[in-house]
Amino acid sequence: MIHTQQKKGVRGLKVIVMCFALTSLTTCSPGIANSSKLHDLDMLDEVLKHYDRRALPTGSEGVPTVVSCGIFIRSFGSINPSTMDYEVDLYLRQTWYDHRLRQPNLVKPLDLNDPKLVQKIWKPEVFFANAKHAEFQYVTVPNVLVRIDPSGKILYMLRLKLRFSCMMDLYRYPMDSQVCTIELESFSKTTEELHLKWTENQPVMLYDNLKLPQFEIERVNTSLCREKFHIVNVFFAGEYSCLRAEFYLRRSVGYHLVQSYLPTILIVVISWVSFWLDVNAIPARITLGVTTLLTISSKGAGIQSNLPPVSYVKAMDVWMGACTTFVFAALLEFTLVNYMWRKRPETLPGRSMPIITVKSSKAVMDSEKGDGSAVSSPVQTTARFDTKLHAKRIDKMSRVVFPALFLGFNIAYWLYFMY
């Protein structure tokens, strides 16, 4: 029995020791992790002592270094048609193999975000060919990451804010579709030294809730390209690898329906009110015609201020030109009607004036007194056009003709530019 109690005591002691050991490991695990990280950094420092960041990873093999690129777009700014550019906030990911940084002793990939350490390794010399402006993100720390895999695979990722140029075709504006590109190109290494390619899975990724103010992204296409450069048409600089991402964008016409089309339609309709006013209401009709003409002119100037001066006619130019023409025609119609209303009667050319004989008042009185003689006095009247009737008829016709013509123009306009 005593022997059994001794066994139980030894077993309990083992349990206590195991619990203490587990507690110690749990408490010391952060220190162990930090120690492992420091050990990996020390190993990297030893490797970097004999590392030349100017040399290509595959320079000794005589083959170009292959760099896989991917883009993650965080935000897509508004596309400005007046300056023909757009802003993008993106993450650029580049991966390649550098056997000089292969470290089989690493337990897991080593992450570096210290700019000083990042500068010590070789990185692809690439640039955005169609970028107007670029900013590296420093808030709250430099947004750069280098991940070194034990196999020597390098991941280089950084966050950039760029403004790209986008040459737009505004012929169908604001019912247009545009193709804007992002071009990534090798700066100093030719295709014999550096080869760029897109990552195999989703080379261009968009943020889930990404929305554009005036456009809808229909699709994104990626392609490879090569650029050749000549200096002063004599010295051939070489052929460079490049990547191109094309964004197919379709403009949402809802904003322009409310801000441009609907107000101008109302202005044109208001100009037709003068057809229902009396011809003698000259101040009212002139005020209405001039006011609508000035309003539509200022509206057109405001729309054009947001667009670049181009050498071709845009859909918006056709619309504003037609609306201005309808308003101006309504003012001209009143001028014609007022002229005809005030026109003096004229004798028809080539006709003699008819003579109508009537009894004068004196002859009637003499005949009533019994004097049988009656004196007839000729009264001449001029045959003339009833211009006032024609003026009113023009007003009545304009009430139908102007809306019918404007409706026909709308049907032709929307069918042509929408499809």
C-alpha cells in the first residue's frame, strides 16, 4: 500500500512539472519568436555582406530575370474630361527569384519593411509610362514590404497614388465609352536582361466596394507589349518589356440627364409660351424670348467649361446647338408675326381699284321727302391681304410645328448617339 502511494506521488509530481513547463513555454513564446526573427535578420546581414544589388539575379546565367507583376486597385478617382486624366490608389506587387537570397534555414518567410534594408537588395527598375504624377505613401509608415521566402522567392509590394493620362474620344459625350490604360514598363533593362509578365491569377484586382462617380467599369483586359526607342533617330536604345492594363469604362448618363438635358428641354418649352400670348403683348413676348435665349446660352457655356477644346463636334454640342436654334427660332417667329400685324394695307399690283356705288345720306333724305332724284357718290376701297389673319394663323401653326420638330429631333438624336 505504501508502494502504491509512492507511485501516485511520483505521478502527481510529473503532472506538476509538465504544467510548469507548458506555462513557461507560453510565457516565453514572444521572446522565442523575437529571438528567431533576430537570428533570421543576422543570417540576412551575413548574406548581404557579399551581395551586389547592382547585379541581376540571373546575370551569371545569361538569361533575363522574369518578374511577375500584379496590381490591386484600392480606389479609382473621378475621370476628368477637361484634363483627360484620372487618379488611382494602388498596390504594386512584384515577384521574382533571387538565388543569392536563398536561405533554407529560414523557418518561415522573412518580412522587411525597413526602407534601409529594402534598399540593400536588387529590385526591378520599372516605371509607369503614362503616369503624369506619382506619390509614394508614407502614412503612417512607409508603405513598402519585401518578403524573402526560404526558396529565394522575393515579393516586393508598395503602395502608390498615381495620376494617369487617358486620351478620350468625346464624340459621343456624355453617352461615351472610354478605354483608360495603366502601362508598366522597364526603365533601363532591355528584354535581354529583364522580362515583365502578369501574374497568372487575377493580375489586376479591384476593391470589392469600388465605385466610380460617373463611370461603370465594364471589364479589365491585360496584355504584354514591347517598346522600342531611338535616340535622335540614330542610336537604337533597345527594346523594353512592358505591361498594359486596359479599363473599359462606360459613362453613366443619369447625372447629365438631370444637370444638362432636362434644364435645356424646359428652356425650349418655355420659349413656346410666346405662341399663346397676344400679338400686341410685345413687351412680354420680347422679354420671354430674350430671357430664354440668354439662359440657354449661359447653360451651354457652363457645360463647355468642363470639357477640353477639341477639333470635332460632340454629341453635347449637337444638343446645345439644336436647343439654341429652337429658342432663337421662337424669337424670330414673334418678329415675323409682329411685322405682319403692323403692316399697312397695300394695293395688289396689276389690279384697278373697284368702285362700289352707295347712296349718300343726303340722297336718302331727299327721296324720303318725295324728291325722286337720288345722288350717288362713289366710294373707293382697296383690295388687300388680311395680314392680321395671317399673323394669327402663323402663331397657331407654330404651336404645333415647333413641338413636332423638337420631338423629331429628340428621336433622331437619342437613337443615333445611344446605339
